[in-house]
Amino acid sequence: MSESTKHKFIFVGDVVLQSQPHFDAGMQALMAAAQIRGCNFEAPLQGLGQPIRKTGPHVAQRPEAPLWLKELGFNLYNLANNHIFDYGADAMYKTEEAIGIEHVIGISNDDAAYGMTLKHLDGVKYGFLAYGENGYGALNGDRMDGHAWVNAPQVNQQINNYSKEADILIVQVHAGVELLNVPIPEWRQRYRELIDQGADMVIAHHPHIVQGVEEYKGKPIFYSLGNFYFDYPSNHPAWNTGAVLELDFADKALQGYQIHIVQKEKDLIKLQDRTFSDNYMQVLNDLLNSPDYEAYVDSKAVEEWEKHHAAYYAKPFNGLASYSLTKLLKHAKRTLFNRQIDYNMIWHNMFIESNKWLVERAIRNKMKQQ
């Protein structure tokens, strides 16, 4: 087999830049050896558009971000994520233009966002698709422009069709429960369905921390690459730890893959050694394959309900999920000055899959405890 038929791709997780990234020598070498180098570009550029009505933060990144990433070698940008529409369609499209439309996947109007990007390398046809879970920018029938929605009715058939046009079909999905170190069973089932329809692999991000890997019908599912370079405040100990996925192809097939763990230290991305990376991933894979996996997820669902989601359900109606003097005073203030129902919060609870599925699990388990 000639060298020209061998290809290496690199994928990393979530990127939001407020500072200029730099790579250590190991990361530079890894990037230089690859033909396709992809990242999840998590938010539009600052100074564009107007903030939309939504729950949660509005996130944007420095106008120089596309140039910085291009200088580092990136040439494929997933924009199908939950923050790309934070400042509306105008900001989304101008961000796409700044990156270069030919390098962007997963956004636009209905037809274009769901379309496959096909790249020809030495006679091999590599297909790329990108989707996100439901959200304020998803193409779910509420808007004309935004990001492709992974649970849209047409997705399964489209993947089936695209798999016949590409030699290798790579599907990225931005979905999952944030800061949970395993995927919930509902997302595992959905990603396996994508494999059933013809995807050759699923590469996922959104939880902001790394999750494990499994093979289904001989095809890999990478559940979360975590944060790669995410300039946003967090106290989570794994916030600045990410996974770099190295894929090796030959003769129109995946020959192997390697997960490299990286650490962000200020503005430097440092590549960890093979032993550290393998051990890090083994812990996550053991958790994913544990006989106690689903019980673990259920316990985390209850924990998240008690920490966050109970309040999310009370807040739209100015209610209280738990009681303290501070909460009672805030409740009195809201009752006097903000009597409107927060429909955005209700929508957030009911229609974003990760929230809905996690709460369903929590409620079922809480009822068992009664």
C-alpha cells in the first residue's frame, strides 16, 4: 500500500478563546502529522449580533479566534453547538464567514446545515456531519437558521443516504449532560442508532469533561472529548483537561485510534504522555462498562435534581424548591417585581434532551424512595 493512501485526522473538543493559545512541542508534532484537524468552535465572535432570549450564559469569543486557530493548523470547525446562536443568526453567519464557509459544518438553514461535507484525499471520500442536541439555536421548527438537530426526523434517513456516498462517514454530536464523566444511557442508545444508520464513528463533545470510549458493531463512539481550550470560569477540577483524538486511516478504513490527554495551563496546551493518557481513559472506560453504570447515572441524576433542576422547575413561577433566609428574601423580591412566567426556563426544562432525560431519571428514583 502506498503512503499516499494513508491519512491521519485530529479532533479536539470545545474551544472558546479569550486568549491566544500556544502548543507544546508534542501537540505541534501531532497537528503537523494530520491532514484534517477539527475542533468544536463553541461560540460566535464578540461584537456581532444581539443576545437572544434564553436561559444560561451568552458566550462569545475574541474576533481573532479564527486566525489563531488557523495558525495552529485547524481546518475543520464544528459549529453545531448550543452557544453558536447566542447572538442570533447574523452573528452566527458572520462568524462562519470569518472562519471560512468551506471549513465549517453543522450550521446554516435547514438544507445546508444537515448537508454532508465531502473531502477527497488521494481518491478516498471522507464525509463529515455535525449535529447538536435541542436548544435555542437548534433547527427544530422554531427558526429558519441555526444548527442541525441530532433528533430531527430526517436525520436517520439522511445518514443512511450519506453513508452510501462516502467511503468513511464521520459524525460529530454536541450533546450530553454537562460535567458528568459518563454518558447517560439515552445518549448511548442514540449514538448507536447513528452507527446503525451508517456512521463509521461518532465523535461527541459538550459535557466539558472527558468521557469514555466504546466500540459498537466494531465502530468507535467517543462520548466526550471535553474542553480543549475553554476560556470561561469554572471550579471543576477537570475543566482544563481535554482529549485529543488521533485517527489513522488506510485503504478506505479506520486502522486505529489513540486518545491523548492534554492539559491547558494558562495559554499553553501540554500533551500528556501515552501512559498517563491510557490510564486516564481506562478509569473512564471502566466506569462506562461497570455493572453499576446505570445505578451510578441514576444517583448522579438525583444529585443534579437536588442541586439544580428542582430549582429550575420552581423558578419559572417564582417558586422555591428549598428554603433558606436568602432564598425567601429573593423569592419575596421576585414576587413583588417579577411576576411574569419564565417560558424560556420551562422550554429549557422540557425540550433540551439532556435536561429532560436526566430529570426523568431523577424523578423515577425519587418516587422509588418514597
